[in-house]
Amino acid sequence: MSLTGKQKKYLRGLAHHKPVAVTIGSAGLSDAVLNEITASMASHELLKLKLPGAPSSQKKQMLLDICEKTQSSFVQLIGRVGIIYKPGEQPKIELP
């Protein structure tokens, strides 16, 4: 699912006050981390992830890999915090 700029802006606003749901350690993207992200996405459509300290290109690639493996959409990456979105079966968030 691709998001428009207006939809991304709306989701960034919603995510601003949310706490980080999943922290990815220096070990990287393991099966346990992916399972935790998938479980969190079942109850929350919008997730904030804390990525490990790495160069910007590696963090972005990790976030894109997460999006691909969870069939979610990339919203934003600032510093070590990434935001992803996946609508639920019965969406709670209505996109503009």
C-alpha cells in the first residue's frame, strides 16, 4: 500500500505522541523482533520503532525490510525512530 504525502503527514501527527512500541537492538532484525512487530501491528495500526545506532542508509534499509516482511507502509524515519503503518481488518484510523 502506498501512502500519499497528505496521508503520511496525518499519520506522522498521530504518531508524534505515541510511545515506541518495539526497540530493535544491535543484533538487528531477528525472527523474534519480526514476530513482536507483527503481534504489535495486530493491535495497533501505527507503530513507532526504535532502530539501532547505524548509518542512515542502513537504518532506512532496515525499516524498508520490515515494511516488506510485514506488508506495511513506510511513513517516516527521523534519527533512530521509524514509523510504519498497516491498516487492520477493521481500520481504526481513517486516512484522509
